Amino acid sequence: MINPDTSFIKKIESRLKFIYKDKFDNTILADLLHVISSYQINSSKGDKWNEKDVVLITYGDSIKNADEEPLQTLRAFLNDKLNEQLTVVHILPFFPYSSDDGFSVIDFREVNPELGDWRDIEDLTIDYDLMADLVINHASSKSQWFKNFLKQHGKGKDYFITEDPETDLSQVTRPRNTPLLTPYETANGTKHVWTTFSADQVDLNFSNPDLLVEMMDILLGYINKGARIIRLDAIAFLWKVVGTTCLHLPETHEVVKLMRDVAEFINPDTIILTETNVPNKENLSYFGDGDEAHMVYQFSLPPLLLHALHTGTSSYLTSWAKSLPQLEGDKTFFNFTASHDGVGVRPLEGLLPDDEKNNLVENMKGFGGLVNYKSNPDGSQSPYELNITYFDALKGTHKGEDSLQAERFLASQVCMMSLAGVPAFYIHSLTATPNYYEGVEKTKHNRTINRRKWQLNELNEVLSNDSPQKKVFESLRQLILLRKKQVAFHPNAAQEVLDLGNDFFAIKRQTQEQTILVVINLCDEEKKIEIPKGYGFDLITGAKFSSEKIKAYQCLWLVKEKR
């Protein structure tokens, strides 16, 4: 048993009083401290991140092999192919679930037996740091908690939100076009429960402090099992107040701060990452005053980068990059271009004109992409996300398809891994997976287009043949290894966005030891360029860059010459 010191207790008490206000009593604090005291404190191992950190995003069964647990297959594949490249593996929800490929959790404390068990998870942590999801906003309608809610007896009976269907909820921000309230028959009659994402994903009621304490225990349980990065899924929707958008409410931010305090108390190396697929300014708010999330997703990067490579112009990408704050200490970005979800459209709000946004949506449809829509307060619908693999999203430009898909895609990945922050690669980006239409036909869900399950022998064959997949995979392996050796790519190294013309995206990354000028040709043809003086050697080619031209989609990592 551990005994938290007075300053920690006062901080936690202050957080709880802010969240629960006049509903707070000392029982809430005592219950939370009891949970905290049941875990062993770990000492810090050092900095939270450095230039060597690279994340893989994957499902536990993204790679399968006959007669073997998928988690074991995944570990063997990573150790064989990517052991030198990766430091962190994000296994998307690996718990028993009922829908949404894991994001409708039945039991938060168990491993899905179709993937393996806790020993398989812990074996992975021998070779890699683990990033795990705390699916905090909702639970499965098949969970014991919800079954107890229906019976109105036992743990969970008051863990869910009910609302009168006549209540005006038009101001609530919706990420879906399904009903916000879903009727369920309970022991006390019909109850309309809050279901932000689907009828099977029932929102949890954090105005009940017992639930908050329960979730804290689950959070610390993941950390105890070896999770170093905790991804707070759909955290922006956590707190509900009728008459508001129910998005980013002050109580939600305070819960994130509380989770950071508690997680770091148990293990100072823990990283809290918020998943908020929202406009850029709202997304950045989750850093708080340096007391909230350690990392936030760069949700505006994937669609802005697609736009830049589709149009061959850097103007909007450059403007956004210039607006990013310089982050120091225990704050940085989680950079990515693709994930298990689609490419968000909302993060473009305020960054890209509507006509440009609509053109991008139509271009994605032209390359075989699908679109998910959200409901608006006025009853209309608008694009919420683009469903397409990032590789196929770059099979051409606004002019149509061409033969430069691999080069264009690699340019996107170099851009992502050059920006300030920690780079994260979705497994289907590393393997350059094309659109998975067979999966969409089977599940009837648009997101399945980017959630293929590879058979190990099939994937190994693709990666050994003369294929675009092999070209991308081998190129990225080499680029990642090269990047990890450059101190100028430390997540918090200084970043300056340069203007070398709309054909190029250019940034300077700098530490006291090293300066790297990153230049990317966003166009499908060779372009003239004037490189600033003092830069010559290109790390990517391993030779001096002395040309006045840069090839289509060519990327440069130019090292500043020391005097």
C-alpha cells in the first residue's frame, strides 16, 4: 500500500471539487485514493520521448496466421521486419467487444480471447512500449454494466445517461447521423439512453463519481500491465450538459487533467494522448496550461497533406504549419497520416475554404473512396470523414490517376515524419495496402475499406515481390532508420516553416547540435528551386545536393554545413 503525500491529495481534491461542485463529498476522494493506493509506484526512466521514437498503429489481428494467436503473429512479424524501426506499438482496443472493431467494449479488463491473452500483451512489452486505448466515452450494450442497467440492479445500474426524448438536444455536436437517444426496455420501463456513436455504444455517465473511480482503476490497471501511452478515445464527448454542444466542456478537460495527475503519480513515464477529431484550435486546447494531455493528435495534417499533394500547392499546409505552437517539455504532437478511422474532414474547418474541401471530397470519391456523414443542428448533413486507404488516396492528383502513386505517397510520409512531434505509422500505410472493397461488402461499414486483415503468408509474398507495396515498405524502413539518427528530429526540436514557393513544403528543424532543412516537392513534375545557402549534403540520397531542380515528389533532408 502507498500513502500519497498531502500536496498530491490536495491537487486531486481540487480536481474532484471542480468536476462535481456541490455534489462533491469526501467519500469520492477517499474512494479514489483507495484505488490509487492499491498500485505500486514506478520511478521515472528518463525523458518521455526523443528522436528515436516511432509508433506503429495496428489491430491485434491485422496480421493473421493459421493455428497461432494473432498477437503472437503480430509480435513475430514486427520482430522480423520492423524491430529496429519501431519503439511503440499501439494495439487498437484488444478487449472483448460487440461492434465497431473493438470500440464497443464488453469488458474493459479482459483481452479478447480471439487475439490472445494478457501474457501475449505483456510479451509485446518486452520488445516495444505499449500504447493502449481507454475507450472512455461509452461501453457496449452487451457489457455486464449495461445488462445491470437494464435490470436496474448491480454495478452499472446507474452508469448510463437517460434523457426524455422530448428534450431539445439540437445543440449537441454529432459525429454520426444515427439517433442520439436509443430506447431500451428496463426493469423500470422504457428508458431513452444517450448513444453518441451507435445504439450499441452507450455513453457512460461521468456525473456519477463511482464510474469515474472505476475508470481510474481501469486506467491504472493498463499502466500496471505495461501500457506507457494511454489514448483517451473520443474524450471530447465525455461530459454532457443539456443545452450545450456537449463537446469540450470544462469538466471534460478537468477529467483529463485528473487522469494525468493520477497516471503520472503511479508511473511518471506515462503519456496521456487525447483523441479529438475536431477543428485545429479545439484540438490544441487539450494541452491545457501544460497540465492536461502530453500529446494531441495532429488531426489537421492528414487532410491538409492530401490537399497539398492533390493540388500541387503548399499554401494551406504551410499556413497551418506556421500557426502551430512551439512545444517544449512534456508536450508534443502525435503525427500521423492514416489510422483505423477515415481521414477527418472537420479538422479542416477554418483552414481550407469550402470549395477546396468539397473538391477534395470529390477527388477521394474518384479514387474509390467512401464518405461518412454527420448530422448538423439544422438537420442537414455534411462530410465527417473520408474512407480510403492513404495509399490509394494518393494514386493521382486533381488531374486524375497517374504512375507516381508510390513516390507521392512516400512524400506524404516523409512530410509527416519531418514535422515536430512523434511520428506514427498505421500498419496499412507501412504496407501500402490498397482499398479493401471485399471487407466493405462483407461488413457494410465504410471504415472497413482501411481495415484489411492480412494473412501472414500473403503479406510476406507481397512484400518480397516486385510490387508497389515492397517499394514503399523497404523505403520507409530505410527512412525511419535514417530519421532516428538525427537529433534535429527530436519531437520538441525547434521548427521554422519556410516559404520557398507554393510548389514546395519546407521546414527547418534545429537543435544546438544539428540543423536540417526539409524540402518536399508537392508537384507531379520536376521543379526549379533555390536552396538557402549553407545547406548541401542530403541525408536521403547520401550525397551533396547541388542541382537547381528537384524531381517530382522528391524529398530532401539537407544538413546545414558547420563552419
